[in-house]
Amino acid sequence: MNGEIVCVVCPTSCLVQAEWDDEKLINIDRARCKLAWDYVASEIFDPRRTVTTTVSVDAGPIPLVSVKTASPVPKGMVFDVMNQLAEVVAKAPITVGDVIVKDVSGTGIDVVATRNVD
């Protein structure tokens, strides 16, 4: 198989031509840095995204706190993660880095606060 993938690892954002089979990346062309190979392989075989959003806050001076997944989740799980987070209410006080949801949607990945709330 083959196709084009925009590599976003560095600011250049190369439009990389890739060739792969069912198991591995075979070749890439038009990449301007050595980081493209790993990025393109992961986009083909295990695409992941960091989810950033807000959750409701109970007993705090603001109604919402920003959160993100501690590491990227499988791309196919993004909507499941968002749906679970839509139901979450975090209790103030909250400190940056506090785990708001452990093992979100069974991914093994935590959701952490990215803002302090008194």
C-alpha cells in the first residue's frame, strides 16, 4: 500500500510519500528529517492523539478546569474518552498534574489537570 502523510514531528511538516505492507513500513520519500520514519510508521499502524478538554469543577471559584491525557490515546478511542470526560466533575482544590481520571476508558492512560483551581 502507499499514500501521503503529513509529518508533524518538526515545524517543517513534510508531505511524506509512504509505502507499507500489512506488517511494516517499507519506504518513505520526501522527508526532510530522520524523525519522519517513526512518526509515519506510528500513524499507519497505531495512530494516537493527546486529548485536551475541560471538565466541570465542584466547589471551586471557576466552573471548569482544563485537562489532558497524560500520553496519547489510540485515535479510535478519542470519542470514548471525550464522552467519559463529559460526565466527570472534579472536586476543588486541584493542582496541575493531579489525576482527574485514572485509566480513562480502559486505555491505561490517566487524565491530568493542566491548571490549578483553589
